[in-house]
Amino acid sequence: MRLLRNRSLIILSLGHLFLDFFSSVIPVLLAFFSVPMGLSNAQLATAASLYNFASSLLQPAFGWLTDRLGSRWIGTISLLWTMVFISGVVLIAQQGDYLLLLGALSMAALGSAAFHPQDAMNATQVEERLRTTSASIFFFFGNLGLMTGPLAAGFVLKSFGPGTFPLLILAGLPAVLLMATSVPMAEQKYPGSERPSRRDSASVRAPLRLGILIPLVGLIALRSWANFGTTTFLPKFYQDLGWDPAAYGIVASLWMLGTAVGNVAGGPLADRYGRRLVVSLSLILMAPLMFVLPMVRDVSPLPLIVAGGLTSGLSFSVVMVLAQSLLPGGKGLASGFTMGFMFASGAVGNVINGWLADWFGLSISLQSVALVALGAAVCARFLPRTRPSEATSSARA
């Protein structure tokens, strides 16, 4: 696949890997420090959601800024910023100050807010005719970071203690340097890319009517709620069952492994069969898996965890490209709004799942994700049919 030989796409994706590597350790860190800090499930959910919600608020603004400046430095500095402040979260948590912990998470969230709109926009512009596939590669690397982050965090916390966690910054420094020296400006044309004219873009973009906007917003919100509600509480669920940090770090990593595989498969499937179909089917398949998962305790739940992550991941990059195609304005602003809304709605869903966990238990909280996923699938069915390769070809004919 020639996309895998595109230097710009690979460097952008590598930066995404390390950004999400550090972001993904937050549920494991919160589960680890929840006992010494005496955190309730609601407090744990609030802390995890604050990072997501704070990140979401500024993503549209950074997307708008990217449309106008297109500077590589936004992505470079934001990656380094995130790594430093999440490492600071570990140092603060050792002091037991919950409010200061929330402050550090809020500062770390600024880096995520600045990084995602620019890099998501650039990644989907590398190859216009394969936008969903390009996006799936970009998000696949991010999912690799989400997969390896909890695994590395659990191993470091168990084997060396929290004081050594900041040393993980050294692993991400090469990606920072590559982004600073090798990623093109956003307004530059990537080698081998074919950007459509404004007339072509308008011809393949469905008019944004209320009947499209409502299900699109519902899909983004409910799909994010289902994913965030699972990734936050799976480590805590297995910690309550007596698993050690390395073990529930593996659980979180296996979920993200499934998500990564699903994500990289979802892009080509959507380019071939249509985005709406792939999104709907993946969410319908996710529902029964999430309902059964908390009940499987006597035998290994690991295959179900991978399968649940796979069904969640199939729709992620597809939803992003759907939103870029349907929302008005520049792609940076559309990317920023979409990812910001993903983070915000996932954060709100996290808080709701935290309350459910305190009132009814973590099993019920995780099983509620099944209903949320079905709601997202219903919303997807009301979006217009899309088969990007055909739409692009007809626009150029």
C-alpha cells in the first residue's frame, strides 16, 4: 500500500501514537492511585472526564487556527506539552492532592486539544481518493499508542514504582523531533496528493439539513460515550476483582489492540462498502459483547475484550471522515469540532457511568454501554449513504 510509504503520513501517525500513548495511561494511573487517595468511582470518572472535556473545549478553536496558520509547531509543541504534564500527574498523585491532580489533567488536556485537529486534517489530505483509509492509518497509530500505554504504565507501576514513570518521556522525544523538522505546513500540498477543487468538494458533500445534523451529533455523542465509558472503567472493574496493575493494564491494552485492528480495517471497508453501513453494523455488533463481558469471570474474558474493542474501533475513523464531509467550513475546523465533541460527549458519558457504578455497581455501568451503542447505531441509519470512491469518480467525470 503506497500510503504506508508516505513519509508525511507516517510521521503524523507516529506523533499520534505517542500523544495517545500518554493520554491512555490516565485510567490506569487513576485506578492505581484511587486506593491510596481514597477516590470514589464518581471522583475517578470526574478526573478522567475532566481531561477529555477540557481537551474538547478548545479543539474547534485550534482547528480554526490550523485552517489559517497551518503551522507544524502546533502539533510539535502540543505533543511535548502533553507528555510533560501527564508525567506531572503521576508526581502530583503521589502527594495525594485531588484538586491539584485535576489541575494537572486540565493542563495536559490543552496539548491534546491542540494536536488532534491539525494532525487529523493533515492525515486525511495526504491522499484525497483514499481519505477514509488515510484516516484509518492515522488513527491506527493512535490506537497503537492507546494499546501500549496502559501496558507500559501497568508494568512500570508494578515493577519500578510511580517515581520512574516520567522517564517514559524519553521514548517520545524522537517523534517530537521528527514532527518539528519533517512535517509539511498544513497549506502545502503533500507529494502525490490530489486535493479537489472547491467545486469538487461541494459536489460530494451532502447539504447540512437538520435531518442530517441531529443524527450526526447523536452518533458522535453516543459512540464516544460507549467507547470512553468502557476504557475508563475496565481497569477499575478488574482491580475490584483483585487483579494487579500489570494485569488490568493488559486488559486496557487488549481493548485498545482490538480498537486498533478494527480502526485500520474500518477505513478500507468504508471506502469500499459505504461509511454508514460500516458504522451501523459495528455498533450493533458491539452491543451484545458489552452486555455479556462483565458476566464472564470464571473463564478468561480477554477474547471478549479484544472483540469489544474491535467493534468499537471499526467506526472511529469512519465517523471522523463522515463529519468532515458533512460539516460546513474548513477541514481543520470540522476536525476540531468533531474531535472536540467526541471528547466532550465521552466525558459527560463517563460521569454518568461513574454515577451508575457508585449506585448499581461497575457491572451495570459497563453493561449500560450496550444500550448506548445501539442508540448510536440507530442514529447512523439516518445519515445519507456514502461510497466515497464512487462519489469522487462521479464528481470528476
